[in-house]
Amino acid sequence: MTRQIVSVVGGKEAASTTIYDSTNPADTAQVVARVGLADAATFAAACRTAKEAQREWAATPAPVRGRVIASIGRLVEANAEALARLVTEEIGKPYAESLGEVREIVDTCDFFLGEGRRLYGQTVPSEMPDKNLFTFRNPIGVAAVITAGNFPVAVPSWYLVPALLCGNAVVWKPAEYAAASAHAMYQLFAASGLPEGVLNVVFADGRQTFEGLETALTEGTVNKVGFTGSSEVGRKIGELCGRHLQSPCLELGGKNPMVIMPDADLDLAVEGALFAGFGTAGQRCTSLGTAIVHESVHAEFVERFTRALAEAEIGDPRGEVLAGPLLDQKFADTFEEFLTWVQPHHTVLTPQGRISAGNPRGSFTGEGGIYYHPTIVDGVKRGDRLFTEETFGPIVGVTTFSTLDEAIDLANLPGYGLSSSIYTTDPRSAFRFREGVSAGMVSVNNSTSGAEAHLPFGGNGKSGNGSRQSGMWVLDQFTRWQAMNWDHSGRLQKAQMDVAEITPDLDFRL
């Protein structure tokens, strides 16, 4: 049955201007949801609604807000299988991964429900008598959150849960091609006891969203923007927010390196590279971009990696597979372009292109779905587009190095800085890599993918503006520090001027 989905603002369905069909990428003839897309005016109106609702929500004691977060976690947990099945149906993510993604919402709620009792400020000693200093965390107001569809429920929870816990209202714009998953998640949040208008979901295309966001920023109804998506769009969001003296939370793309040292456990490294490169069909911001392999183990690693990929299952995401289809046809179109970046000096170690009857993967023809051969390209060099640019999809480049310093230089060269990995048994190499790599996240003997809900998630350079999600670090995105001084001396005491003088004898010697 095709779901009919529209935006919800202030608890009421909002008008639509156009219709978008969200299809199953494993069977594109199946329309999962018919989505009514709103216009810029609806987005701006949702921000006004959120601003009105936020005042009462902020006045709700933080421990009570934490209980709402706890309810969200229990509701998601009770509906985990149904939500995971919907994610798999709508974006083609293997069911085991979808279930793990839903689990991450629960983990995020479990972490933040306690923060309702730990939104600590400080008492600070004053330099003057009869005076007390304090700091407080205040909610920012309204957060506009724009998310991608490759993680249609987990990544949004990284924004929504802490933003709501801290007393903010939210206008959330999910990806159109993952609208059914997003709407289901919205329903679970709405059932938790959130007042109407505190969380609003608006389905719109990119142009209408940007125009609506610009209006809201001009009107002063948005106080924070959270964006997960491409570096290109992130720059535009950053420029727009900068004109309004706001600093957005940007979680962007990656060209994530995996360094494989000569002392690495190659079986473990191959397993990590296989999951990092081709899990979710290579459509994670943390997916492996380039395997940077020491020249002494290059031939053996490539042989093992190629063999492991040949043995991996690609197919129906409802089964036990490494990867299913690409998320949507638009990603297939861009992936076709990435394949044209293969140059004569490269060695393509696997089949490439769309899986079809004329280009099958074993007996699998990919009939009806957007399936592509996972591809390994050896011999990439530092000037190649396959080395320097993000390739969102199932393709991994391989290059070599001779020294760890060279490997670190290669890891940093593309200018992204999201995730990274090193395989080694030498702690000195692990820590030298950690110190030298520009990535916001480093894994040792693990893949480039796999965030946990209580660690800071985020990147630098082209991967983001240094903001962090998850754990206690994200609280700085959704609260503002307020300093307070309370002088009960009964007189005006001027800082830096009315301070007791201490006169030391600096010429004293033993």
C-alpha cells in the first residue's frame, strides 16, 4: 500500500504544492510513499509556529523534558522492527544495518534522557567579596534541521533528541527520497508527549527549503541550523547563516582514508575495508574512500580484498547481504559520472557499472532495482579525481606508501577530515597517525564507519566546520552559555578596579 505523506506543522497537516514519489530502490516499480512537497512559505511558517511553541517548552523543567526523551526511546524500541523494515524498503539499506540504525536512536535517547538532570552550569569564585558568579545553559530557540536520507532516522536523532532535550523547538526537513521513514519517526516522537509545534516536519525540495530558511533567518525565527549533506550545499548553508551572524552545525562529506601498515593483520584489514567501502553500498559519509597500503603488503592486501569482495553477497536488502541497491536514481546518475574518472593508469580489479542481465554479478541480474557492481580501483595517484574527491557509492581506490609520514600526507591531501582508520599492531604508529591525521575521528584496527552515540561525531575541512554531534559535546550546539553575577555587598564593585591588592616581596631569596 502506498503511503500518503504531507508536512505536519503545529500538529496539523500542511498544504502541498507538488507531489514526489518515493520508490523502493530494490524494486523501482513500487511506490513506497506519495509525498506532498511544501513550498518556501510553508517552511517559513513552520519556523514561526516553532518559535511560538518553544517558549512553553523551554519553561518545562529539564528533567521533565528528559522523561519525554525517555518515552521516545521506549517507543522507538517497541517499534524497532517495523521502522527498520520501512527503512530497508524505502532506501534499500540491508535489514541488519537498518535495525542497527534504529538501535542508534534508542542509544541516543538513553544517553540524553539523563542530561535532563545534568544540564550543569557552574558556580565561579569572584575576585571581589560578597559577590557570586554563575553560568547557565539556555536553549537557543528554534533549530532548523536538514538531513540526508542515507541514514534517514539515526542521524536526525543526533539533532532532534539533544535539541528537544535542551528546550528548543525544531523544524525538520528530511530527504524526499526517505520521506516515509522520516514521517514514521516523526509519529513516534509526536506520540511521546511533545507539545504541538515543538517538533514540525516539512517535506520540500532543496530550492524551496533554502528560500524558506532564508526568510526565517531574516525574520529571526531560526536560531540554529543543522545540516547533514554534501560539502557543496554545506558551503551555501554556511554562507547564508554567516550573513545572519549564525554558526551552523555542518556534517558534510568525506574522503576517508584507511592506512594499512606492514605489520597489520591483513585478514582484519580486509574485513574492515570490505564493510567500510561497501556497506550501505558505499553511501555513508564515513565510507572508505582510499585504502593507503604499505608497498610491502600491497599485492597481498589487494589480492585478499578483491577475493573477499567477489565472495560477498550483493542483492535483496531484506536478506543477509553486504550491500543492496543505491539509495535513489539521482545517486546512480552521479555514480555513473564517478566511474568515468577511471584513467588508463588505473587497474580496475572488479566488474563495474550497473548490474543487469548483460552485466550480471554471478547469477544476480539486479532486475528491477538500482544495483551496481562494487568496484576496486588500484593505482590511484594523488592528482586523480578518484583520490581527491568524494565518490558517494560503491567504489574504493587503492594507493601505496613507503613511510608513515607519507601515509599521513596522503590521508590529509584531499582536504576532507571526517573519519580515518589505521591497521597496525604498533602503538607508536597508531598514535603518530592520530596526531598527524586531520580527521575528526580515528579508528585503530577498525573500519572508518561505526559511530557510537556517546562520542563526538563530526569533521574538519571539507567535512564540516568543526561542530560536533553526539555525546555531551553536541550540547554546545543547542544551548547558549549565559553568565550571571550577583553582587550582595550593597555597593558598586567595579571589576578589575576594586580588587584587593596583594604586594609580594619579589626580591626575597633563601
